[in-house]
Amino acid sequence: MAEARRRVAVFSLGGTIAMTAQPTGGVTPTLSAGDLVAAVPGLAETGIAVEVHDFRQLPGASLSFADLLDLAGEFDHLAVDGVVVTQGTDTIEETSYLLDLVHSGEMPIVVTGAMRNASMAGADGPANVLAAVRVAASAEARGLGAVVVFGEEVHAARWVRKTHATSPTAFTSYPGPVGYVAEDRVRIWSRPSGEPGILPERRNGNVRTAVAPVGLGDDGAVLRAVGAAVDGLVVAAFGAGHVPMACVDALTELAERMPVILASRTGAGPVLTETYGFPGSESDLLARGLISAGTLGPVKARILLQILLMRGAEQHEIAERFARIL
């Protein structure tokens, strides 16, 4: 009886989950939030009341910071127990983390989508929506912040990554899912440490940030070129935070005039602080003013940097915020 009184709002942003085949070829977003919900077998039997909102109709790759901050603003006006956001999978690892950063309160925010569009055999959208609605309505998910539900696994927004271009099991996370859905039950076994939210008001919508990966033989020229066009930079470094020696001068110069975040491009594990001491090592770069991303990968580090810069944060405030990340 308790579950029958739960209410969930479903916001559709477009993406593969909302796409159908077109006579001219290819698939494009055409399905509304109502269409998506109506296509979910067994949803009515859950007893969960679902309200639908058509918020955007875009491919995931075309969503913007403005779109997501506007969406987050909608949540404050809802009288529901949880929210489900359906969107394209290209940017789920970024949008879910953005929503996690700006969301406050106990209400679960669940992001999902599909790897197979509705025109394909074995489309995964309906199953993902059903699992997402169950998680959003559950008492177990309260206080988790934003999560990604895919393939009946629950991933923390801070850790989730898209690791395959086409597989229905494309979403993984390290150290692993924080829960799963089985036999109609939501089971949560792990909770990320909470971080203070960032107020979502936009001070400066013209902030530009970028991720610049380093590669074998880099000499710093590309870093300088990218740095000339942005207000903040994330360096996707080798291993535990290392770059070629030839890049050190460029990064030193950039860190003198903008926040430069040092992240690992490996996909898991922290940027170290004092293990290596050669020019271009993590300790050398941090001593030159770069800011450690901790365990955040480059993509998510850019999301945090962008939001902080949009809010007008100074360099020391940015460093303090990144220092809180475990």
C-alpha cells in the first residue's frame, strides 16, 4: 500500500530512447515522455503514480549546460517522491554528475536511456524506464543524489562511465554499482560520501572549459592552443598524473592565469600527490599550481570546473572544492 502512494515525475530530453526510424533514413527523437511511459510493460501494476514532462527533444550530444540547469530548476517545484530523466546516452555520465552537483535534498534523481532505439529488436528503453521509476519511487534511494539506472544496475553519478559505443551494458562504474533492481525490489548496498551542493543559478553563461588529453611525444603546443580559447582547463594526464617533460612549461604558464585541473586519463584511481618527483610528475605539476582532480576522471572534472566558474568561484575556492573529493 505504501508503494501505491508514491509519485514519480518523468522528464524526457530526447535521445536514442525517444528515437524512431525515419523515411529518409536514420533515427531521430520523436517519442514524447507519455509515449515512453505508455510503452513500459508492467508499469501500471507497480501502483506508482507517474506524471510526464516533455522538456527537450534533442540528441544527447546536443544538450547544454543551460538545458540541464533549467531542468534542475524544475525539480524544486515538484510534489513527487522522485524524478526520472530520460535522455541520450552520449552524455549521461556528464549530465547525471551535473545534476548530482546542483541537486539538494533527499529526493532521488534517476537518469536513464537506451542503447537500442524503439525501432530495434530488443529495445532496452522500456525495461530501463521501469527500473528507473522503481528506484526513483523507493525509500532506499533517498539521499543518494543523482544515479544512473541501466540494465537494472544503479550507478552513482560520480563514478558512472559509458564504456562501450553500442552494448546494452555500456554503463559501468568503479568501484562498481551501488545497487540493483531484482524481483521488483530496489536494493542499495553502498552510498557515496555526500558533497555540498552547488547552487544552480547561472552567473556567467559564457564560461568555456575543455579537456585536453596528453599523448606520447606531446610538446605543449596543443595545450597552449587549447588554453588560449578557454577559461579553465582539465588535463587528462598519463597514469597517476604525469605529462611529458616538454609540456611542463606550457602548463606552468596556463596555471598562472586560469585553473588547470590535473586528472588521470586511466578511468579509475586517484591522482597521486608525492610518489613521483621527476619534471612532469604529479608532485611537480601540483607544485606549479595545477589542481588535483582526485579520483574524478577528466570528463567529470570538467563538469565540476565549469559549474564552479559559472558561479564565479575564485581559484582558491576551486582548489578547496576539488580537495573534498575522495
